[in-house]
Amino acid sequence: MYVDVSLITFGAPRVLELDTSDKFHGRFSQIRIMHNGDYVTSVPSSTRFRHVGRVVCLECSESERDSSTTGHVLNHRMRTYRRSLFARFS
């Protein structure tokens, strides 16, 4: 039986090691929504870990599509994401 699975994450940290990330990436569609000011998306700082999914970056310029290390943990709140989503898509 085939099940079509999609994954949408908000403010997710880097969770998979490089080889696992590559394997996971092709399994099903993933969208990673991040806010440029959300510090949580930059942890762990080790280059051993990767994000998964196509990124939708809120309040980012084209050159800022990787996780911000200068953000603040309070920007991880869902209200920050909700406000930015409404501003972008309304």
C-alpha cells in the first residue's frame, strides 16, 4: 500500500546527519518554514547536521536562506511565524 506523506515544519532545528538527510530528502515532500530571526533553526551549530525540505523563509532576503545565528529564541514563538505568514500572504 502506498501512502502519500508530506511534512511541513515550523522553526525546526537541524535534525539529521548528512547521509541520513540525503536519504530522507527523496522519500516524500517536505517544506521547512523558517523565520530569519529564529535562533532555534541554527542549532545544533555543527556542520554534521542538516535541515530537510524545501525552505520557505519568512523575512529573509535571497542570500539569507540558511538559518540565522544572530536571531533570538523569542522569535521561535508561533505568534512570530503567524504574523509573518499573514503579512506575506495576505
